[in-house]
Amino acid sequence: MLTRALLHLLSRGGPQGRLSILIYHRVAVQPDPLFPDECDAQRFDAQLRQLAACFNVIPLSDAVRALERGKLPPRAASITFDDGYADNAEVALPILQRHGLSATFFVAAGFLDGGRMWNDTVIELVRLAPGELLNLSEIGMGRFEIGTIPQRRQAIISLIDQLKYLPMESRQAKVDEMCALIPAIPPDDLMMTSDQIRTLHAAGMEIGGHTVNHPILARTDDSLARAEIANGKEMLEGIIRGPVRLFAYPNGKPQRDYLPQHPEMVKRLGFDAAVSTAHGAAGAGSDGYQLPRFTPWDRGELRFSLRLAQNMLTAVETV
Ligand SMILES: [Zn+2]
């Protein structure tokens, strides 16, 4: 296998070891016509087959420990999921089990048991909005053609762009105004239940912190940021009746989404390691509270492996 040999050259293990950490969010049963590039069951299955063939997939907490001690296996990789979608337990878990692989699930604790993240509310409202024109001008958010699927997708992208970096309260207020204006009822079963978290945990999967309400920490004052990180940890620990030791920064881009004080907070609050969404692979010199991660989106096997190889050569950004 050419790609395995290439990956081996780039990631030999031991003190020179490189750890590739993959990020997933949703794994839908079927491809979503609105977002055909997102992961679905069939694609996830193919990617795991490829990963199991080319990499030594290990739980993230084991990988972190091995990295600290210079004892990573060659071609080390860990699988992670962000946010806490119900399909992680319903769709991804059985596929992981079929391949004998383990993953870490970073869960925003405030949306469990019937909650919904603001971006999903926007997506589902626009998905369900009747007619061919979505007129949000009375709440200052513009008018959108939604007659075709690409137009609906474009409307979603521009609305999310408008809202993403607003302060948490004003963002939610805007989303509430959208809910009042659009005659559609978004689903309330997108995120996991507490029982599904326990199912993942009982199946040997790791549960990690991802705050309560998923704020952009860089836009949040320090005492609220600390409370979000600490309370999210505590809520999850109450659910699994065990320690939560890994953390993922919401959105996760260094400088843009979190700042130098945040890795420090995460450390003081008792986490062992944290992951960002800066690209690249972790190595001996990496900051254990800012480990880079990578989203694998290529469909073909060769391109998927080459993308992982390229990721190992990427310089990692930190704060
Ligand atoms: Zn997230």
C-alpha cells in the first residue's frame, strides 16, 4: 500500500511521532440534500475502513499520554466528534463498534435532552420555510430566494455568517425573531439525550467538555468563559458519573475563537488536554492544551490518505 508507506514515512512513532486528530460533527443516515458534502453513514464507514487500514487509531486520552512520553505508535490517529448530535449515538456509534474503533465526543452540555444549537435552528427554519422567497427584512436580516436547494443553502450560509460573531444574547434574540417570523417548527431531537451520552460512555467512548452554550470564547468575558467551561464539565460528569478530562474550544480557531487566557483556564479547571481546530498533526513540541485537528472531507480513498499526509506537513497555529 503506497499511501500507508507514505504515511509511515511522515509518522514513524516514538519521540518523532505525529498524532492526527480527526474531527467529525454529524453523521447523517442518508446524505443531506442541503449539505451533500457533510458526512453520512456510508461515507463514515468507508473513512473508518481506510483509517483502520492506514493508521493506529487510539483513544485521544491514550494518545495524549503517549505524546507526552514520546511513545506514540507510528501513524497514530484519534477520532473526535464535536457538539453532541444524536446521530453520533444512533448512527456513528454502531459503525465505530463494527470497526472496533474508539472516539472522543466533545459535547456542549446545554443542548442535551431536546435543545438545539442556534445554527441548527437557522438551518432547519430555512429548510422548512414555505414558498420561494424568505423575507426577513423586517428584522434587518435581508431577503432570500429559496426556490431551489442551492438557493436555500446559500440563504443558510449568509444568515449564519451574519449571526456567527454576534454576542451570544443578541444572536439568540435574532434567532428567536426568525422563529417568530417563519411558519415552521424545527425538530427538537437533533442533539443527544443524557441517556445517549451514557450509552456512548458505557460503550467505552470518551466524553469531553465543549462548554454549556457553545460561546465563541474570544468574544466572551473571562468570568463567563470560565463558568461556561467549568459548568459544562460538571454537567457531563454528573451524567457519566466519572471525570471529564478533555476539552474542545467552540469553533476552535486560535486567535479568532479563543485567546491565550483560555488554554490557561482549561488547565486550571482540571482538564488534561484540549483540542483546537487549527490544522496539522500534533508532535513532540505541541502544546497539549492546543492540539490541532483536521476534518477529512475527501471521498476517494487515495485523496483521503493524501489529505491526511498533507495535514501532517502543515505548520500548526496556536495562540
Ligand atoms: Zn462545536
